[in-house]
Amino acid sequence: MAVLYLRNVSDDLMRRLKLLASREQTSVSAAALRELDEATRWVDVPDLFENLPDVQVPTAEILAALDEGRSTR
């Protein structure tokens, strides 16, 4: 597992991380890792979309199917 050191962390950010960690009864490091994980979770999504197959279904057909499904509720 990699190690990450952060420099130039503002006093205000450190205060907020400590508060967050205290509320969650965890360490500042664990709270910071969780926040970084959540903040970067979707960074790979554009790459995922690029690798999806093109199924050649027109948008109008998709919208019509949605409308039909909604009208039967």
C-alpha cells in the first residue's frame, strides 16, 4: 500500500479534519483517507463510458420506452 504525506495543510483544514475524526471516533488519517476516497471515486467514470459498446439505440427510442413504462404505472 502506498504512503501519502501532505504538506502545507492549513490550520483550518486540520481543525475540520480533527472535528470530523472526533465525531466519527476515528483518527485524522482515517477520516482524511475516507474523504479523499469519496472525492475521487468518480474520476474514472469518463474512461468507463468510453469503453462501453455502442449499441446503436436512438435516444428517441429510449425516451419512448421510458414514457411507455411510466404510463403503465
